[in-house]
Amino acid sequence: MKAFEVPQLDPQPRDEQGHGYVDFLASDLLSVGLSVWPAGSVDGQQPHEEDEVYYVISGRGSIRVAGEDRSVKAGSLVFVAAHVEHRFHDIVEDLRVLVFWAPPHRATRHS
């Protein structure tokens, strides 16, 4: 069994905007990470090779996926297909977001 206490995870390193990310679980078909975007920060991510599911643990802001905007808050779940433009914006409360990747995020793939 692999089990984690998500509130104790520390998403490092942080960039100049204060964004942090940590991969903490990986299998052959899926990986999971925790991402943090501080209030007022700019999300500069680019499209990924993997499908993603974002689950907002806490905070408030918006996400733009393929030109469509949606408000997000604790409990929001958003699917983003591989290669699709997306980013969080108008972050008014620090966002803590679980990120599920399939196939596993390239940083955590098994060789």
C-alpha cells in the first residue's frame, strides 16, 4: 500500500512566482502530484504530453482550457486532454491542486 497525507506534502521547488509542484505517486499507468499557485501568481505552464485531471483542494481562481474559462474552488474537478492549451488565472486565494496524469507525468515515468 502507498498512502500519503496530502496536507503534509511540500510542493518544491518554487519559481519566482511562488508556484510549487511535487510528484508523489507513480505507477505504470498513472501519476499524481500536488501543485500550488499563490494568490496573484501567473501560471506559465505549457500544454503537456499527458492527459490531466485537476482536483482543487483549496483556494479560488479560474482556469482557461482551449479558450474556455471556468471558475474553480475547493471541490472543482477539471479534465484537460493532452496537448491542449490551459492555465490557471485570476487566482484570488492560494490554489492547492491535486494533478492526476495519464500516462504518468514524464518526470515520474518508470524506465
